[in-house]
Amino acid sequence: MLATPSVAAPTTPVVTVATTGSPYDEMSADDLRVAMFRILADPDTSAALRAAAGAALDDNTPEALRHFLEVGQYEVGQ
């Protein structure tokens, strides 16, 4: 009986990255407006953030609202 080491082919680990996008991607225009009004209702929301939110609401497109919620509110800050 010969003793030989068991050799298995090396395996490369598989890394899966979730690319689910933003939680705002699947929201309807009404849901996006609700999210905007929640920001406006917060007493700690700054005047600059209120102005930026108002501009997005004035544009009145889902794309403008989504952009504000995903990016704009963080650019302006609280």
C-alpha cells in the first residue's frame, strides 16, 4: 500500500457583490415625495437643505427627487 498525499485542485474563492442599487430606485413618485416631506418635517433640517429639497420638489420629476434623496441631501448636509 502506497501512501500518497491527496491533492486537490486549488480553488479560487468566489466573491459576490450585491448591486441592489438605491432603496429609492423602486419607489413610486408618491413614495419619493413622502420621503422628501419627511426630511422637510424634521425640525433639525437646515435652511440650505430645505431649499435644495424645495428645488427638487419644484422640478416635480421622479428623477429630480431620486437624485436629491440619493445624492443631493448629502452634498448639502444637515
